[in-house]
Amino acid sequence: VQLVESGGGLVQPGGSLRLSCEASGFAFNSFNMRWHRQAPGKERELVASISYDGNSNYADSVKGRFTISRDNAKNTMYLQMKNLKPEDTAVYYCNVPTLDYWGQGTQVTVSL
């Protein structure tokens, strides 16, 4: 089983990034998926979740700015992030909650 995140980087406030999570080794299209993040010195928090058939939910802090999606044909989940703020700086992880699988994380830094 592998979850591989990509797409992180350094971006200025107000900018955009799209994260990807490529999954392998399990039936991706049968499982709900989540994006979490962990900022320095803070606990890991749930950012967004998406059901196996595409229903989504978001943390209040990212509603209206982030969009979670998935392409079951590509075994890939995405997180489109717009209007990024310095407080979005964190390592972002993808997760299969019912199987407790985690990726290695991708760093997002929002700074001038």
C-alpha cells in the first residue's frame, strides 16, 4: 500500500496550489479519503474529506478556498487550494481513515 503526496511548495499569500495524492495497493474507489495538515507546534487537523462516490466536507477554516476531489480512474485524490494564507502553512497528508493508511506528507509554505 502506498499513498504519495505531491504538489506542495512555497507560495505567496493569495496564491494557489494543487496537491495530489496517488494511491496504490488497495481498492481506492471503494474508500473514503481525507486530507489532514500539521503546522509546526500544532496538532494534526482534518482539512477535508471525500467519500468514495464524491461527497465532500471541509473544515471551517478552509471552506470556500479549498476544493477536494478524486479521480477513481487514476487512483488519485486532489486538494485545490486558493487564496492561501500564512496560517495554511503546514505539512499536508492524505489518509484512508478506515484503514489508517497515511502518506509521507508534502510541505506547503505560504509566505512573502
